Amino acid sequence: MHAPARRPMVLCVSVLVALLAGCGAPGTIGGSGHLPGTRVQPTAAPLAPIQFPQDEAPHHDLTEWWYYTGHFHGDDAQGQSHAYGFELTVFQTLRGQFPPYYAAHFAITDLARGTFHYDQRTAFGTLASIPTAGSTSGFSLPVADWHVHGLAGHDELTALMPGYGISLTLIALKPPVLHGGNGLITYGQAGFSYYYSRPLMAVTGAITDHNASIRVSGIAWMDHQWGDFVSLAGAGWDWFSLQLDNNTEYMLYIIRDVQKHPLATVGTYVAPSGIASEVSATSIAVRSTGTWTSPVTGGTYPSGWIIHLAVASQQVALTLIPDLRDQELVTAQSTGVAYWEGAVRITGSIGGHAVTGQSYVELTGYASPPAGDQTPLVP
């Protein structure tokens, strides 16, 4: 793990702890008790529906993130083929009148070398930099020397760490998908979350792999989530993005309590046409086929899955195998958590017809940074 870049502002440790508490990053511990279910509940004053492009921009809410995962490949100057998985995410945290806090994670799964690498960055912004409601300018999020920019499904990503750097252009091939039917998931007393995805984005650009520049292409998945919600102590989730070679996609989101028992399951199916529909919790069955124990945190994660779905009168049976077992990020210097987020390959069948694909899986709530790493952010 590499240290984050120098922070542009100096805040006392107590303020930083307050900023991080419940920031909603993967696995962040921010409250107490059990995570309520995610079934949408009626409210006295219904929340506004998601609008595009207005809601692509940052919001004045407690927690927000823009999340990219995907796979790309290319040939180097000697004609050798290289394949990679990648993650790039930016978290925005707002607490009262403090300036917004930004944390970013960048990871590369290098399949040719069989290695996993990641880094992290932090920065403070200004409240004035968050646009007013109704902005149509999209998002532009610099975090130290990394940058994420997007509008209307045309996104640009740049990030670098020792050994690797990316400069990617992403173009949405399907319209944005609203999860939970209307793009709003409520957590009861814990708050609410807006949530949409761009489930299929074409990726072009370049990766710098140990000083060699390689032109690449592939596909990615983008998530955008925001709202006045916080994570709760000991809770976690298993999240799956599934991109299949029959031009269909699935999102599965299994939320667990502190005993790791499922509290709620959210599922979305995206047809080749781009039309999305909910997958009921009773139509989803996920079983892990093994485990992996981190040598860094000691946390034990599921590793490998069998997924059965009943979608559009068809039976979906998928087997997921991680490309590498160790794809754990320990982010004590930015979000203060440890989580597994990795590239996964898919085989299986739909309605009796063979199908393959690729996936990213996120596992939170299984591990914490080692005691020596659990220090507050120090400017």
C-alpha cells in the first residue's frame, strides 16, 4: 500500500474523525445497531425522482460516491497480450459546514502477472465547488493527482500509482438503470440512498504498465449513489455486477447484519434493449463455494459463488470464480476500512444455453485494518 498524496488543507484530528464517521465508503463503520431493510417505504413528503443529467453532479448530502469497475485488454509493442481488471472510485463526505472530504481508491488486477495492486488518495474541497441543485454540468472530481469527469455517459478517468497508470474514455452503451424500481432505496432510521448504474460502458484508452504504454479496450460498470445515509457498525454487504456475453447485465446487492445474516436483497436485470426490471429477493439464491483468508487483516472472505436467478421465465445458473484470490484493499489512510473488490469470471447457462461473462464483486464487513493501521488521518 502506498501513502496518499499531501492534503491541501490542515484540519485537527477530531474534525477528521467526525468527517470519516459514517462516510459510507465500503465497509465504513459509522454508527451502531443493525442495518434496516432496503424496502422502499412511503414518506409524508416523497423524495424527488432522479433526473438526468442534473443528478450526475455532486449533491449536498452526507454521503456520495462514483464507482467504476471493469475489464480491459491490449497488446504491447512486442505483440504480447495483456488483460486487466480495474477499480476507480471517489467518495464525497459532507458533515455540517466542514469542507467536503474526498477519498479515492484505484486498483489494478494484472492478469498477465497474476498480481493485484492498489493505492489511495485524499483531498478536501470547498462547499462552493458543489453545484447548486439542477446543475447540468455533470461531475468533475480531482482528488490529488487523480481525476474523474463525466456527463451523459461520456466519462474520463485518469489515475496513477507505482507501476501503473490509466487514461481511459468510457462511453455508455445503454441508458442509466435505476435500482429498486425508482432509483431510491431507504434504510429506515439510517437514512435513504439514491442509486443508479450505467451497466455497460465501452472502455478505450491506455494503461501504463511498468513504463510500457499499452492501448486497451474493454467494458466497465459505473455506480453512482448518494443520500443522507451512514453505514452502521458491524454491518456489510456482498455486491455483484454481472456482464454476460448475451448482452444482459445483473446487479445483486445482499445487505447483512452484524452476524452476517442477510437483511435485504436488491436485484436488477438489464435486457439487451437496455430496459431494466427488478429481480425479487425470492428469485435470487447466492451460495459461496469457498473462502479466502487475508494474510494482512486476518479477515475471511467468501471466494467463489454459485448464483441461481429466475428472470423473465428463464432459469439463470452462474458460477463465479475470482481471477485472483487476493484482491483486498486495506485503506486505513483514506476511508479507514478493509474490503475485497475484485475481477471475477463467469460461466453458466440461461434457459439451458451456455453463457460466459465477467464480473466485479465487492465484499465488505469481513475484515478491519490491522491495529497498527487504524490511526486517524493526520494532515
